[in-house]
Amino acid sequence: MQKSTTFNWSVEKLLDAIFEAGFMYLLKGSLFLDELEKYDRQSKAMRREDRRQEY
């Protein structure tokens, strides 16, 4: 009985660690994509300003 309880506890901890790592990976990926989108918008705005100054 004790081994079964210990095994279930360790599987639960393992699944929690996997879930947490996956969540953190997705969160960091989302933040990276947000920064990339922000940089893209800024660079497009700068190009529009450069085109206006040329005319």
C-alpha cells in the first residue's frame, strides 16, 4: 500500500512539473511574439515617416 501511494505522489509531482514547464514555455513564447509584433509596428511607422520626408 505504501509503494502505491508513493508512486502516485511522484507521478503527480512529475505531471505538475511538466505542466508548469509547458505553461512557462508558452508564456515566454507569447511575450516574445508580443515584443516582435511591437518592433514590427515601430519599424513600419519609421518607414512611413521616411517615405513622407522623401516627397
